[in-house]
Amino acid sequence: MAVSFRRMIALLAGLTLLGALPACSSKPPDDALKTFLAAWEQGNIAGMKFVGTDGKALSGDAAQKLWTTVAGDLAATPPKLTIKGAPAVKKDEASAVVTVKWPVAGSTWEYDTTVNARRVDKQWTVVWNAKTINPDLDANDKIVVRKTAGPRGSILDGSGQPIVSSKPVVIIGVQPRSVTDINIVVKNLGDAFTAAKVQVDLSNLPNRVKSAKPDAFVEVVTLRKEVYDTVANKLNSTPGVVTRNSTQTLGPSAQFARALIGTSGEVTKEIMDKNPGKYKVGDVVGLSGLQQKYDADLQGKPGVSVVVPMPTGTPDKKLFTTEAAPGAAIKLTLDVNMQNAAEAALALDTRRSALVAIRVSDNAIVAVANGPGAAGNNFALLGQTPPGSTFKTITALGVLSKGMTGETTVACPKNLTVDGRTFKNSHDMELGNVPFRVDFAKSCNTAFAALAPQLAPDGLAKTAQSVGIGIPWDLGVDVFTGKVSANGSKSEQAAAAFGQGTTLSSPVALAGAAAAIARGQWKQPQLVLDPAPKNPAADGPQLDQAALDSLRQMMREVVTAGTADQLKDLPGDLRGKTGTAEYDNDPAHTHSWFMGYRGDIAFCVFVENGGASTAAAVPIAGKFFQTIG
């Protein structure tokens, strides 16, 4: 019984936090130290007994308070602890060297400390003070962690040059206590933003100012420094309007690929709430576009300092530092000159619009432009709307591959009824019995609706897939590649044959199809080169050469004698297909399209509710090619 009792006492000593060991025992306090370290790793030592450096008993609650206070910013993330070798024991004193590995903002602060223990009333008890936590700490110290953001990674163009760089900006806000008349503030801000050609919604500003604290900074908008300078006098003379200077990573202009590249800026409360502990106020993060999608890459690794702040005039006590590492670069295929030309071509149209350009020889997307009316929406890649008569290119490829030629006679009546549904041509056009190439050049809807039975119920969809429409792509950024009607009713098949019905496309999908026709084979376009997309689509089949020869000539005739003849004098061998697409039950509501290629550049232009292609999309394409030469 005596032996069992001693074993029970030894067991309890190991399980209780640094519990009793018999005074006559010569066994080092290994198990008791390990038990204490396990509690410290959990950040909870309140249930233990300690002794202070003065030899007096120290309660667990007092020890816990000291730990929480001194550990400061690191109290919520206790370290990993490992005893180095065997503890040293001399009479009633014991000590162990402990390796501390403390996670700090993605780095590890590693050092050795000494944990001392004393036998008090026949029990080993830890001597607990600030130096147990770290040899350089004192009782009144408090650890503070400071992070220094590394240089944000660049977004590079196709030549490897940075598209975005750090530029000065001015944050415009309102200070409630300085406002004398909120109506004047709103009017002056509105006038200034109109003059600067900046769209800002000020409708809720009075309520925001009214509900804010008197000294608050009610943020309104951030402007590039050069834009702010044009209206600075107006803003500075308005009581209540205040500004702050800052920097942001920005493109060459406010419009340059803005929906694609996106923006970065100070982390918002919403982002912080979704990522507890990841960010602190003032951190710069990606807020939209590629800046947001690749934020983890662009962020790099922050520099970290673990310090104990000292009184003013005394250097802080530095305990641990790491240098910030720059973020990785994101490389794109964009060509700055091409992108600028696309932006300029769209600049004067206030409707939602887009222009995508692809270099045929290497599949590189060299321009992804969204007009001023897109309001930051990347319609060039994500638009989902009927392609209208541009899709006659796909139908033509399908029927030409089955043996038709451009000279095959295909009637173009004013109206055509299929399965009870009547189709008609724009402006009640009627061409009669004409060669298929004329139907294509003049964009006859009824002729193409009549050709639908020559393709299988899923034939149009399969032909579209052969040029990349409606199959998955991986550009490294979200993209809509199209949805093509298949196996529908006879009237649905007839509508799909000229790009109506349930068929949808995006500008980039049609530009990719144009590149395939120019090349003779579809290859997935490229946009993000590094990091390389993980699942790019496989190459399409070689397209039928005889069909291509006819189709290419027909696309040329669209420009020389068809619906795009206003560009017939444009230098270069421009080939394309126009499209006017109805998108609701009102024939007067139509989108404007133009897709095709000239030399090594395939393209697609879209203008929402632009009406006839000749009035909107075709002139925009002309401006683009005139600019790039």
C-alpha cells in the first residue's frame, strides 16, 4: 500500500501544474516543467502557483495578469516552447533553458529564455517574472508589434514594364464641425467633380455628415493629384471641405484598363471583418479587379518589429525585426499603345461599351477596354448579351464547312415564318435570290434563319465551340465565353442562326473567334502570363480550309461593299462582320457590334443600346485602327 501511495503522489505531481515533489527526492523536475510549459503554450497559467523574485508567493491570477500585460500584442498568440537538455538542479533551485518560437505576422521570433523553479514547502514552484518571458523584458514593459508593408508588387504589361506605379492622390472629405451650409458643400463638390469629369454620388452626403462626429473625416472621393489640382481652388474655398494627401498604385490614367486592373487602397472595415486579425487599419489591399484577385501575391511579406516602446526621447527597446519583402509581379499580355488606342476610341461614347483586341500570332490579348459608361464593370470579359448578326460568322462557317460556297444562291425575302414565328430584316430589306456572300455582306436575317436546318440541332453550338465560344477558358481572370443555343425548337434554331434567341456572348469570346478565323485554328487567348493559369483550354481543331477561304473573302466584302463599307478606305486588309442585336421585345432597342481582324490584330467592339452597328461599333473600330496605324 505504501508503494501505491507514493506512486499516486508522483502522478499527481506530474499532472498538477508544477505540483509537489518530495523534498528528499533527487529526481529533476522534468515532468513538472513540461506541464508548466504546456500551460504557457495555451496562454493560460492562472490555475498555477508561483513565487516571485522576492521569494514571496505569487497567485496564478497575478501571474496571468503579468503575462497578459507584458506580452501585449502577442498575448493572444502564445509561443511554442521546447526544453533544451536536462534541467539543472542544485539543492532547492532548478533551472531549464527553453527555446521560444513565437509566431509574429508570418515570421517566427526565436530565442532562448531560462525558466527557474524553487522548492517551496516541499513543492517545485516556478519563479515567474517578465524575464521568464524574455530575458530583455522588465516588469513594466509591454510588447508592441509593428508591421511595415513591403513594396506592393507591380502589374506588368506584355513587354515586362510596370503598368501601375505609386502615384500621389488626394482624399477629399468633409469635417462636420467646419460646415456652415451643407447645401453649399454639396453644390461646390458637385460643380468641382463635374469640371474634373469625375462621377461621384453626393445624394447621401448630408445624412453622412449629420450622423458623424464633429471632428470626423467623412470621406467623399479620392482623386489623382493632377486631377485634384484642377479644382483645388474651388474645394479649398468651401468651408467644411478637407483633404488628405496619400499615395496609391495606379495605372497611366484613370481609365487605363481600370475594370481589369482594378484599384488598391486602405483596407476597409468590411474586409477587416471578413479576415479577423489579418489586417490593421492603414494596410493597403486590392479592392477590385486584378489588384484584388492577386492581392496575396502583390502584398509580399511585411516587415515586422517586436519592440517595447520607451518614453519620448529614449529609443524603443527592439527585441526582433524582419525586413519587408516586395510582392510578386503579375505579368499581363496588354500592349500599352493598343490599350490606349482602345480607350481613346471608346472615350466619347457615354453608353456602356467595350473593345477587345487580340494579337493573332501569339494569342495575346493586347487591349481590354471598357468605355466610360461601363462604370468599372469589366463588360469586355464578362458581358453576357445577344451577339446579333456577328454570329452569322459562326453560322456561315458551319454551312460553308458542309459544302456551300460564297456563290451559292440563298434567297433573302423580306419576311420568313418558321414554326409560327416570323423573322424579318432590318428596314424591311429584301434582296431576293442572291449569292450567299451578298446575304452575309448585307446581313440578311431571313437568309440565315432559312439556313438553320442545314446544321444539326446542335450544329451551331459545335461550330461555335470549334472557335472557342461556349467552352471553359482560363485566362487567370474571370471570363464569360458564351452560351450557344442547341437542340431548341425550329424557331429557336432559326433565331440562333443570326445571333438571337437564347444565344449570348461577350466581346472577348467574339474577338477570340475572329482570331481563330484569321489563324485557321482556335487557340485560347492569353491575358495573365505570370502566375500562369492552371487550366488553359486545349487547342481547337484545324478549321476547314475551303470554308475559311470563302468566309474570309465574305468578311472582306462586308467592308468593301456591305454594312461596314464606311471603313473601305481604311488602310490595311480589314475583314469583319457587323451586328445589330435585339435584347428585348422592342425592335428599337438594339446593341451595336462589330468583330473581325486586320493583319495580326483580331478585335470586337460592343456598344450597349448603340443601335445600328454602322452608327456606333463600326466607327469606334475605325478610330482604333487609325490610331494604331
